[in-house]
Amino acid sequence: MRTEALPDEDDLRALLAERTARAGRSVAVRGARIEVDDPAFRLPAQGWKIYVSARPGTLAETVRRALPALLDTPCRFTLVRDGRTLLNLNSSTGRPDAIGTALTVCAARPDVVALARGLAEALAGLTAPQVTAARRVHPDAPVYYRFAPFRTAYAPAEDGDYVPVVTDPSGMTHTADGTWQPTPDPFTGVPQPRAPKGEEIVLGGRYRVERALTRSPKGRVYRTFDLARETTAIVKEARPHIDEDEQGRDARARLRNERYVLELLRDVEGVPRVLDHFRHDEREYLVVTDLGGRTLAADVAAGARYTAADPVDGRDLHELAVRLLALLDAIHGRGVIARDVHPANVVLDATRAPALVDFEISCADDPPFAAWTRGYSSPAQEHAEEPTPECDYYSLGATLFYAVTGVPPTWIPDDPHNHDTSRAAEVLDGRGGMGGTILGLLSPDPADRRAAAAQLRAGRFTTAPAPVLHAGERARRLDAAIEHGLAAAARHARRLMAGRFGAGRVPGPVNVHRGAAGIGMELLQHDDRAETADLARDLAYWSAGFLALRDRRPGLYTGDTGTAVFVAATGKVLGDDALLALADGLGRPDGTHPGDGQHDGLAGVGLGQSFLWEITKDPSRRDLAVRCAERLARTPRPDNLGYAHGLAGIVRCLLAAGTAEPAVRKGCDDLAARVPDLADASFCQGLAGIGAVLVRVGTDLGEPAYLDAARAAAAACEHLAPNLPTVSQCCGLAGVGELFLDLWTATGDEEHRRQADRVADLVLARAGGTPDAPVLPGGAEWSTGTSGVVTFLRRVRSGGAPRLWLDLL
């Protein structure tokens, strides 16, 4: 098997050095790319950008051939800094819009057509991945073009993120994803033809597409109807030069490997049968039998959980484990290591009998593909070691873990402590009825996995008791998690202020949801630390300055209303009158709102104005809050009950304004009546957010019935919490734990304090690192990441401090 030499940065710089120097070009390395600039070229704001695609093994040849045309034309171009970077760029796990972009070229409008055609002529015959959302200059060359920013300009999107945009001749902006292109096309002289919609798609002349099951840069997987056999079939597509490895094997080679493996397994029940294998242009398609319409991943994600003790609706964990192990034994008996057992590859029939699909990276004879599935592959597979049956036993254990918990047994990429089974035991928490067997299958020691598989094969399994976290140990771990979480938030705050946003879409840099206002408000709660207080102050000044230079959107979580609250709160807490003056010009809505909810609509704007009135005593803020409430009180009740986009968030705004008590009571009556029917625990959409509003209304209006409804919501949340997929405020454990603290503060009932402690234990169990140096999952953002989790853990430690973004400050 050939191995292609991948050029490193020195190789590419050596290719460039002499020729660029003669042409008077400057060369600099910026991040993952090498930039070559012509000092005499004035870079326009936008234009027709040229993309040259390449494979890792042809990168040096591509650069060598392209250089004469590039250096003969005034332009600025960049190239990947080495072959390994391109290997990752062309991976199906990366950004689809980055695939193939080995070189990008910006040239003036009069030169772009001639330059692109010159490059196509120089690179004729080379093959490389297709560049998405771009047009090809010539079918025989990997050269593409589309209208795009040269100097990236951003505009706020509806979700509060900032997206790269281009501007049309009328001054309107459009997302720079290739969907809008000026006319006429400079290469053809005519508009780009639109793809016909609604036409029937038939692959290979006989497989009529019913729907796409998965979409990926490497290709799609379709459920089709076989017109010849008159039955359904699964068609897998493999696109050229995606997921290429150092041996030159790409997604098509993986598809051929799957065909070979399935032929070896043709007499094994519970794996697909090969029906067809064909090619269309450079793409290949493998057709296999359809084994079922529901995966284990979908079954569990819908709310079902498997257990060996009193299973419900046939979700018998022991039976699932025995059947999957028997299937693996049959596969191993044919000399194959599956290497990709995980919940999305376990297909269930109508009786919930499992089958295994997707054998692209399975190993029989050839050297194994260096590939693995995050969260479900063994330590040996992650490190590209020799495949063994014990690797599949680990994946079996991880799959069973998911069937019990709804989450994989590892959460943080590249954490050296990922495979610590004591952490997995904490998350299992005694559930499932066969935790001992699952933990044995997850052991880092292959011998333990063999023993667990042998035990299961003999029809035996062991349980594992729920670990007990004592109060002193919980307090120590809480302190450690808060400290390390604050440090992560501080690092992210400094990256924000340094403008380190990365390429493409930028998460809202200054909003509550994912930016500075959310992170900064939590930092402000630690103002007894001089360094943290100074950082919160810096972040507030930076946020105000950022909004002064950008278009902005209203909204508490995704817009400038939340930023105004943060800036004003920082000014008040730190005694900074200049910040209070800056806040005065922020967060004043222009009358346009995308909806009525808390997240990005009128209810959030109104609640934010109430916060600003409480902070500043500015009567104009009070007037704005009242006007928002009056408009919302006249709005028909939304179908959505949740806090972020529905009725609960509206009620919270009305309560804060204090001018629409009848509407508040009517809303709470509706919410309380629906609590028993709901099974979503999340804060943003479900019971935790609804319960939080019922607590506040019940307390403020002295209505025990609303507090009772909040308790019912909390009881349901307690049952659902261990199955939540994340630890965050928005959709995860932190948002649920906050409800228990709200109830404890409102009622003094120690049972709610115990519930909050239990959720804190679940959060700590899902941390990476060690108990003394924990690493919380996710980024540093408040709604979806570390700083919001720190907010919850701080409230647990402090005994129920006021709740950020729900309570008046």
C-alpha cells in the first residue's frame, strides 16, 4: 500500500521563497495558512474569489503549477500551511465550506476571469475535492469561483451570531454562503441556472430516493425504493477525495471496504446484504438491504431508556446486550473487527431486535483506517493501535451506557481522563440494572473487557451501586469546579477582547447567550476579587465599544438589551459612572422584534428594560418595560409554553412590569394546567423554565397553587434530569438545578436543596480532568457552556443567591 509524502510548512515555503521574492511578494504565516501578498495590490472589500482545491498528496504539485499564473497577476492568495492541515480540512468531520480550499485567491474584477482560466489550464488533469457552493471554471481542473468577501464584513443574524456578508448594488447585505451571487456570471455572461425543485431522483437508473437519512461532506445515505425489486433499499454515497488518509484512501475506498466486509459477513443475521455497487462520474454508491427505520440513538433520544430491571415497552437492556454481543461474536468469527459500534449504527426492527450497519472502517485484511467515533471507540482505536475484539467490547459497553443514560461515557475531546470508569459509574448512578457489566466493558484494561463479555455470554450480569458523594467531598469539588470554570471564562473573555473569533460565523460576541454579557455578568458576581472585577469592567467597556461600531439587534439573550443590562450592572456594582453613561445609549429598541419570546423577542426586551430600571432608576426604562408588557398582554396566547420562546417567558416579563396582573394569572393558570402533560425538563423549552416562572408568580402574588404546580414541575425534572444530554443552562442540568434552588429559596423545603445537590453531583460527574482540576464540558458561553454552569454551582455553594437574568438585580 502506497504512502503519500505530505509536504510540511518548510517544503511549501521553499517552493514559494525564490519566486515570490523575485515577484516582490511578501510571505507570512497566519494561523493555519500561508499568506502571499502583493504590496501594490489594493484588496477590494468583496469580489469573485477563486478557490483551488487539492489533495494532501498533490498539494506541492498544485502550488508549483499555480505559482506562475498567481505571480503574473496582481492578487493576494493564501494556501494551507502543510499537507496535514489539508488532510484535516478535507475531512467529513470539518466545516463543509472549507473542504478543498487549499488555495484562495483574491484578484481585481478585470483580472479574475483570465487568472482563473489560467489556473485551470495549469492544473488540468489534477483531481481534488469539490468546493461547495462554488462554480467550477472547467470540468478538468480543480478551480472554482464564487462571489465572497475579501475583507470579511459581518452582520447580525436572527440568532444573535455575526455572519460574513456580501453587499449587493442596492446596499442590501446577504449571507456570504454562496446563495446570493451577482449577475451576470463573469465567466458565462448569464445568471447561474437554478436547480429544478421537486423532481424525482432515481439513482443508478432504479433506486428512487424517498429521503436522505444522513448528510455529510463524504456523501449522503438514502432510503430508496428499488424499482426493479419493488422493495426499499439503502443507498450509500461516497464522494471523491474526502476523508483521504496518508495511503491515499478516501471515502470511496471506505465504501469498497464495506462491500468487502459485508461479503465476508453475508451469512450473518443482523448485518445488511450487498445488493449493488455502481459509479456515477467520480462518485460511488453502495446499495444494501434496509434493516429497519429506527436507530437505537433515535429510540433513546425520544425519551426511552433501557433497563434490565422491569423494562418498559420491551426496552430490555439485558436482551439488547446479549443480542449485540452474539452479533459481534459472529462478526469476529468471520475474521472481522467491526470498529464502529455506536447507537446510530444499531438499527431496531419492529420487535426491537438489533442489527448493525455501517462497516466502512471495519477491519478484515487491509491495514485499518485511522478512524474512530468520539465517545464510543476504545482507547486503542483512538490511538490507531491494532484492532482487536476487545475494541468492539468497549464500543458495546459505550452503546449500552447510552441506552441507559442517553449520553456517551466520555464528554470532552482529548481529555486524558476520558476512560476513567469511576466517572462513568457516577453518571450511571446505579441505573440500568447491569452497571457492573457495563463498567467492565468500558474498562481501559482489555482483560477486564474480555471477562465482562464472557460473563454476559454466559447469561450473567452484575449491578453497580450508585456512588455516594458526601457533603465535604461535594463542597471541595464544587469549589474546584467553580475556580476552574471561572478561569476558563476569564480566558475566553480575554480572547473575545483580542478579537480571536476564528473564521466564518461568529457566536454573538457581546450578547448573553454566547458572548461577553453572559460571561461578564457571572464574573461580576466575584467582584471581591480585584482581578476578576477588573476583567468584568474591561469586558463591559469593550462590549459597549463593539456595539457602537456594529449593527445591532434587540433582545435580552441574543441582542443588545442583555448587553445593556450587563454594562449598567457593572457600572453600578463597581461604581463606574462612565459605564452607566454608556449603558444609557444601549438596548433601546427600535420597534422591530422577531417574536414575542424571552430569547430574542419582545418579552426579553421588556424584562431587560425592567432590569435597567431597577439598576439606573431611569424613568424611560420603566416606560419601555410597561409598553412592552402592554403589547404582550394584548397578544394572543402562543402555542409554545416554554420560557425562551413561549408563554412562560411572556408571563415573566408581565410580572416584572407589574401592570398586567390579570394576564399574569391567566398565563399561570394555563401553565399550571399543562405541567402534568409535559415531559421536557429543559429550562428553555420545558418544565424547568415554566417552573421557575410559577415560583416567582406564586411568591409575588401569594398564590400557593402556583407554587404547588412548580413543585410538580420540579418532581418531573428530578426524574428526567439524569437523562439530559448536556450540563448547560439552556437545555441541560444547570437550568434544571436552578429550579430546585428557586423552590428552596421560596419555600425553605430542604427536599429542594437535596434535589439541587443531586444535580450538582451529576454536573460534577460529567466534568473532565480530575476532581481537583475539573474541566466542564462545552465552551465558556453562559447559556450553553461553562460560565452558566458556574452560575448554578455558585448558587449551590452560596445557598441560593439571586438568579441571573430572571430576578431583578
